[in-house]
Amino acid sequence: MSTSTNSRDTDNGQLRQNMQRALELEEQLSKLPKNSKNPEERASVIRTSLCEILSDVLLTDPTFAVRKDCPGRLWRHCFYGRINELRGRIAREKKKRSLKLSTTESSSSSGGSEDKYEKNLSTFLSEAIKLYQYLVNMYESKILCVPQSPSQSPQTVPMGVIPGLHKMLIHLGDLHRYAFDYKN
């Protein structure tokens, strides 16, 4: 067996271990009680670990990553759920504030919780955009690898790069849209 075959087997073994760990983290995230004392703190730790694992798989082997739906899993489990949760909290706080304003006819309400959630969402979106921009840049570099001279043959693009890039660009667009919505 050649050295490259051993290396590929080791990489595949590591990828499979990473995906098994990702599955465990996704399950932990789904089983977190919604009404516990501090669920967000624990969820944040799990999401961060899951995000690292899925990002690593995406960067290591785009073909394997697309087969295992890493772009979709990264979006759903690490970002989309948290974004919707924060957007829901902001909407509830706005509704509470508007109800208080209509019943008291006073405009002295501070909107403190709403501001806190909007700041959390803004920070979360900013960090998510940075990660997605990095992933997109890395995938684009795999496509834009141009030979230095005419005698060099063009490098083939790994099979999962284009579909993975497509999904990540959609998610990056969604992140920018959410960020724009909450800046205004």
C-alpha cells in the first residue's frame, strides 16, 4: 500500500470521526431543554464545537462534505436556529413594548431587552458572515487556481466544491439580508 493511500485512509477515518462527533453534537443540541435556567450558554458551546467540526470537514474534503450535507447542517444547526430564536425574542419584546406604550400612553419605555437581543443578533450575524466569507473564499480559491504557464495542465476542481460553494453563497446572502434588516 502506498503512502498516499495510507494518508487518504487516515483522512477518511478522521472525517468519519468528525462526522460522528457532529452527529452527537446535533443530537445534544436538539435535546437541550428550552425552559432550563441557562440553555443558551450550553447551546452556544455545542454550536461552536459543531461549527468548528463542520467547517473543518468542509475545508478538508469538499466532496465528502457535500455528500454528508455539511453546508446545510452548518446552516441549520449552527446559525439558522439561533437567528430565528433571536428574531423571535426581538419581535416579542417589540410587541410587549408597543402594548405597554398603548396602555400607559407613555413613551418612556427603554426597550432594554429588545436592544440587548438586537445587539446579540447583530454580533452573531457579524461573526457568521465572517466565517461564511472565509469558507467561500477558500472554496473560490480551489476554483480559481489558474496554471502559471500554457504548458501546465489545468487543475481539476474537486467534485463537491461547486455545489458546496453554491449553498454557502446562498447562506451568506441570507446572513447579509438578516443583518441589513436589523440595521434599519
